[in-house]
Amino acid sequence: MKYEDIAAQPDYHAAATQYVIETYGEQVAQQLPGVADTVWSCVMMGMPEGLCWITVLGDHRLPPPERD
């Protein structure tokens, strides 16, 4: 799931959760379900993906994901 595609999905919560799984790992999605809510809030506010990662860092103390 791409960050930019979350808002276009019919089930936004499932899309945000899938994004968290693909970005941070399934364990994060299971142990910190609030991360998906934070991601959705960022999407709704129109934040770019990098700023969303900073918000997740501030709210949940998860470091920005490493990208190849």
C-alpha cells in the first residue's frame, strides 16, 4: 500500500493498517494499533509521507522506516 493511495481506498482504516504493516512491520501494527490512526490523520491533513513519519516518531516513538 502506498501512502498516496490510502485516501482512495473504500476501507481507509484497513488501508492505513496495511501501510503500517508494509512500512513498519506486522508486529508494530498489532502492538501499536494507534499508529494506523495516526497515519490516517496525517493523510486527512494532507501531510506528505515524510512528515507523517515524523508525526509517528513524535506520537509513538517509532523511528522513520529505512527505505531502499
